[in-house]
Amino acid sequence: MNIQIFGKAKCFDTKKAERYFKERGIKYQFIDISKYGMSKGEYNSVKNAVGGMRNLIDEKSKAYEENYCAYLADEDAVEQKLLENPVMFRTPIVRSGKKATVGYCPDVWKTWE
């Protein structure tokens, strides 16, 4: 099992996700999404696994408001803003191959083991 956790250093749910995998002795790779973002390929894989781009956006983030994403009609424009400003991602994004979750989802992660 190859687990990647895309998260933010100060995110409480990201820390809970890391603790979940540590307690079970499952190795994972942590990627600070604020600092490194997500590649286009990773993004597309995660987007398909979680049911679309809207499930990945943190609509309560300051960056979401500052970029006026709520007022953009074009989905491609919102997607471009999301990739340019990775702090707009809802975290943690936990990925294992083609499977992915957004948020703290231990019930789903149990099925991956």
C-alpha cells in the first residue's frame, strides 16, 4: 500500500490522518500542499476518485474568497485558480493508487488495508 497524504502543516484533520496511519504502522508520504501543490496528473487522479473538482475545494478558505471563485461561471477557470492556489484545497487528501478521499475518513481507509 502506497499512501500519500496531501495536507497543510497546521490542519487538525491532516494531523489526525497522519496519526491514524502511524498508529497502524502504515508508511505514508506527507506532501505539504500549501508549499508544493499537486501535479496535474495527481490532481486528475484524485478528482476522478472523489467525484469532481467541487469536492476538493475548501470554500471557507481566504484564498477562495480572494480569488472570487464563487463568482466564476467557468469550471475551467475555477480549476485553474485551484491549481495556482493550492491553499484552496480541502485537506487532508489521502491517496492510495487510484483511490482517494478528502477529509478525515478512517472508515474508508480501513477498507484499503
